[in-house]
Amino acid sequence: MKSKRRKTVFIFGGAGFIGSHLVELLMNDFNVIVFDKKNFSNRNIRKFEGNIKIIEGDFKNHFDWQSALSNVDYVLHLICSTLPAVSNENCIYDVESNVLPSLKLFDVLRKNTRPRLVFISSGGTIYGNAGKLPIHEAAITNPICSYGIGKLMIEKYLHLYQNLYGLDYRTARLSNVYGERQSITSNQGLITTMLYKVVQGHMLQGWGDVSVVRDYIYVKDAVRCIQKILLYEGPERIFNVSSNKGYSVNKVIEEIRKVTGKKIKITYGKERKFDVRDNILSNVLAQKELGWEPTVSLNEGMTQVYNWLKTE
């Protein structure tokens, strides 16, 4: 009796924060190929290198990755060259470095073996200032930063390629993901950044109204959901990946005090134009279609991150 062929997953951005957790989760059941920029730091995936294949290159140059896609079964697209905080400063660069290379990827895939593609989008920015909470996948999308507009453009092109060429895709709209291996230098990720400053003994920095609400999800919960989206065969194309709960900045600071047992000093800057007011994503569709729900509470997740940061 022939053994079942082990399927292959190609992860664009697999050495990053979320990507490395996907590598760790998927490598036991799949052949994993990681693509990341030249001379990338292997810190996040160093302990997995013996079990995966790594390709270095430029996402904007399709010759660096095109041939490696010929026999893969699944593609995860996590690469993004900008952050919400800076994307409005150069919208042209945002489109040139993210949207156009993604469109080339879709073109390669539709001419290739047409593997399943999962695009990692941004539920935290793509909806803009939504009127009704929690936000469902069918809500109006009016992003207020170039980062969110770029993500939405990529989603729309995916829909077009599915309609024109039958490209098999799913989209994961992530809320605010936090966890171990998140960058502590990019100023992205409120929870990890604040916990790092506590570990370093620095004053915390907040922006605008501390009553604004965000939806935070622990990274291991998020990648479990992405794995289920990867294998999902139902009719839905777009899923929110979220905790379905909202926490104000004040509440986050209160939880940091509980987790660390430290006295917290914080200063507040002016409101930032790219920040949405409140953002809570409904995860009802993911629960119904994928049989998934988050299992790690905010306190538990923060404790994991705090313990990790103390060893860094």
C-alpha cells in the first residue's frame, strides 16, 4: 500500500513573527518552504531550520521565487513591507512594494498548478471606523490608512482572479496579534511593546484617547485558525481571526500591572490620524465554519509574552 504523499506549504514571510509560528505549527504535518528577504535574521526560525527549506530573495522580483512554486499545494502570503503608522507617508511605495508583487504572485499561481492561497489581511485596518461592533466580514470596508487600502486592493484582486481564472484562495483578516517573537523595535503591537518597556524599566507611551477599544488575539490562537482556513473546503472566502472581545488601552495597562506586578508610569501623545476609533472583530463565522475559537485569555497571553521578554 502506497503511503500518502506529504503535502507542501510555501510561506512568504515565514521568518517573521506570525510566519515563524505558522512554521512551527505546520512543519510536523507538511513539507514547509520559507521565503524571506535576503540576509534576513533567522532568529525566529533557527531551531526549525533542519526541518524546513529556506529561500532568500526579493518578493518584488518574481524570478527569486517563481520556480519554487511549481509543486506546492498551499501558499501562505504574509509579506508586507510597510506598517500602518508609516504607510500614509509614501502611498506610492506602499502600492509598488506590496500590491504589485502580490498581483504578480497571483498571475504566476493561476498559470501554475493553482495551489490554495491564503492571504493574511488586516481586520484591524481594513474596515476603518466601523459604525457597528463587533464587525462582521460583510461590513463596509473604508480603511483610513494606505496599509489598509493596500490590503483591500489585494483582496479585491484575489476575488477577480478567482472569478476569471478559478484561483483557489481564502483571506484571513487578523485583529491585533501579539505574542512571543513579535518585534520590539517596530512600534507595532501595543501589548508586546508595553511589556518590553516594563521589562526595560522605561516609561510607557500611549496615544490619544485611552478609552479606544481594540481586539487582541494571542499568536498561537491566530495561527491555529489560519491552519484551519488553509484546509477549509467550504464556500466562505473571508474570515475574521479575532478574540471577539474589546479592550481599551486603560484595560490593557491594568492587565499589564496584574501580570508584571510593577508600578506603571505612562505618558500620552496626540491622537494618530491612521488609528481607527474602536475595533472589535466578530469571529462567529470562524467558529461556525472552522470549528475554531480562541482559548488563551488576555492575561494568559500577556504572561507568556512577559516571561519570553524577560529571557531576551
